[in-house]
Amino acid sequence: MKKYIYSIHILLVGLMISCVKLDTEPTDYATSLSYYSNETEVEYALNGVYDKMGSNYIFGGGDCLSSIFDATDQFWGSTSPSIAVYDYSASDRYVSIIWKELYTGIERANILLKNINGADMDESQRNVTIGEAKFLRAFYYFMLVQNYGDVPLKIEPTESANDVSFARTDASEVYDFIYAEMVEAESLVNPISDYSYAERVTKSAVQGILARVSLYRAGFLNRKDKSAEQIREYYDNALFWAEKVINSGLHDLNPDYAQVFINLIQDKYETKESIFEIGHFTDGASGVFGSSEIGDLGNHNGIPQQLTQYGFSGARYRLHPKLFNAFEYNEEYQDVRRDWCIADYQFIRNSDPPEREYWTEVYGDTYEDPNKVLYRRIGKFRREYELEVDKIKNYNSTNNPVLRFSDVLLMAAEAENELNGPTPKAHQYLNRVRNRAQVSEIENITSKEEFLDIIQDERYTELCFEGFRRMDLIRWGILVEEMREMVDYNNANSVTHITFNRAGVNISERDYYLPIPVRELSLDPLLTQNPGW
């Protein structure tokens, strides 16, 4: 079932592009008394809550939380002032749009949850819907608190145009709400085995995201005024929920790393590995849905190619040599992930059909010279694998992976190490991921710090370009340190012909949080700005 919410465009004309006045003026919409009367209408409303997950600025494509906001020590897009090089202000449009989109999703959930009990519908389905809506609302809040810190916690629908001022809620309280809501949701939603696709909120999805929430809650920014016992509790929760997924028997790694992403491109669901996806849908440039519910993975973050019929890619993002060299690649072990994530070929310009030219044919062993590595591009989401004949130049229907089983294994290994040190169980979880990559097993690590270093490197290579790097560096408390090291790394390797180390030069402690948008500050007198902005 490609794109569970593809019918959303039918819904939103009459439903509720609602009055979240954390960002917009109230607009007309169907009233709760007239709309939420039966199961069909409730389903449409739930579609509306899901819809913001696929926003171009959340998980939709090239200018979203999982791309431009994740341009740390993996890739860069431009040396011009932008978020990608940490040269922006509180009036930046992306900072404002992300706030708006997340609160719009929250308000849609608030309206649905306020009115669902009055609908004539099957009671078991009502409970499932409540669970999905509660999870999505909590997930939107999770993205808000990660990015902005203290944020207004608003869990009731806006009643009037005067109901617009909200003070920021302490992040600890927001996390308490997120965790409690997700735990409740986990008890209500269906198991993933009830579906043949991964776009619905399921028990496995909630469990995996609960592990992520718990790890982040235990991280650098959230340790203020927390006791060692509280921090340990958060790691306990992370391990508990990750092992719920691992021990369910419903999930495993696809033995072929590349196939995981080909499946996302070609609408081939494999819920063993890909647990939660943001679905995108198109029936082609000339189709009814050609311009709706689309994404653009592989466009900005792909391999340059100019012909639309073969999968156009403007490919404005380039590689940092640091990531390339992080993969284990030597005479004994060649990490199979490297040349999939970082394409080992380019397309010869103007060839029709596109003809591949491998970098080793041009430069030899590119890993010997970081100046040559610079020319390689992101290969994780390859538009040449798309099955749609009537392609859209800048957009496609490739799904965005939000939670994969390898991520769950690495979260479990990290939490186990934090709680008990590098135990055999922690080694086992880590090595399941490394075995798939065909690299050496990690053995006999006795230092908790050394094992964490390995976990950090493994997440860097396994999950690159999927939207996790910046948030990982933040929760480990090493964002500024790692980015500033990039400057030394680049200069040491004489990579000076492209000044892509600007992010490392510009970054500072203030960048652990985004600024509160200027527009919101002007509309809501109770809001305050983050330090440094």
C-alpha cells in the first residue's frame, strides 16, 4: 500500500488546516460537530495527522530535517550563508517553516483526539486510531524539543483567535509527556505483522522510537539537574524498548545492504528491516497525483544526471572525505556499505542513456587522495532504480526510512554498554550490523569509552544520510568538537580548492539548538529566545 495518506489532498479542503496560532492566523474548516461523525471521516482526519510527516521540510526530501539540517561532517551543499554551514539567523525561513509544520501536525492530532469519541465507529478501531494519533503528536513534539529545546506544550485544540499566547515548557516536562504518550500508544496500536507495508504506526515502530527518545533524553543536553539514577533509568528504558523489537521475532537485517534502499525506491516493503517509513506517492508527471504526496530523495542528495527520463539529479550535496575514510576498507575487509552510500561512479555528461564512469578508472584509488574523494557523490538513494516511467524531474516516490532494524540493534548495544559496559550482549548487537557490512567483528573490548567510540563510528557509516548524524553528535555532546575537527582535517589534507570547512569555522555552542523563529516571537509575547540567538 504505497502512501497510506495519498488521499490527503481530498481531505484538507474541508477538514482542518487548522488554527495553530503558534505560527498562522486561524482559517476556516469544518467544525468538529459536523465532521467527526463516522469511521471514514475519522480516518481522513488521521490521514491529516500523518500528512505532516511527509512535508518537504520534515521528512520530504532535500530541504528538511533529514537532509540540509543534517549537513554535519557527512556532506555539504554550499559555501553560501545557510543552515548547512551554520551561517543563518532566527529569521531563516527553514527555522520558521519547520516550527510551523510540526505544530500544524500537533494541532491536527489535538482536534482529532478531542472529537474522536463522538464518532460512530468500531471501538477497537477507535483505540488504534487514538494510539496512532497520540504517537504522531508525541513524535512531532520530540522533533520540536530536539531542535528548539523548551517549547510550548499545547495538547488542546485552539478555540479562538485570541487563544494564541503560550510560554515555553521546560524540556524535561515535554519529554515526560512524549514518553508517556508513546507508552500509551504502544499499548493501543496494531503489531507490524498486521500490515504488509511500513507506513503505519505499529508496536514495533513505537518501541523503536521510544528507544530513540530514551537515548536522547539520557544525552548531553538533557542531563542538567538529573541524578545518575535518573540518567541510568533513561538508558534502562532505551534498552528495554530496543530489546522489545529485537526479541519480538518480527525483525531481522536484510543480508544485502543495498537492497534495503532499492526497496524504498521501488515500493517493495520489507518490514523485517524497514520498520517505519514516510511514504511518498506519484503516478508520474502527467498523472492525477503527479504533483502531490511526492518526495525528492536522490535529487539533491544523489548522483548528478541531467536526463529526466532516467532520473534527474541536481546533486547539490558533496562528500566530506572524513566519512569516506571512516569505512573499514583495506586488503582484508571492504565495507560493502561504502560504495553504495558514496557512489563509486559518475554519469558521463550528456550520454544517452546515461553511461557510468567509475572513479577508479579516472583517478585510481581515490581513498589515497581526499581531493579526489570530493568528486564522489551520495549514492544511497539512486534515481536510476526508480520504476516509474513518466518521471518527474525533481521529485519521486522514494520512501524515507525513519526507523530501521540496524538502528535498533545499535541503540541496544549503546544502551547496554552505558548500563553494564561492553558485555558479550553489547558485542553481539554491534556485530550483527558489522557482519552484514562484511567487516571485522569487534572482540574483547573492555573499556566502556572505547566501545562507545566504536558505536559512534558504526552509526556514522551505517546510518549516514538518513538524518541522524547531527542529533547523534548533539546527544553525545560532541557536535562543536567534531565540526571544528573538520577544519583541521581538511587543512591537513590540503583540501583548499573548495572551502567546505565553513561549517566547522562558523559553528558554536549556540548551535545545539535552533533559534526560536522571529515570527513566533513577534506573535507570542510569552516566548523567549534561545541563548546566543
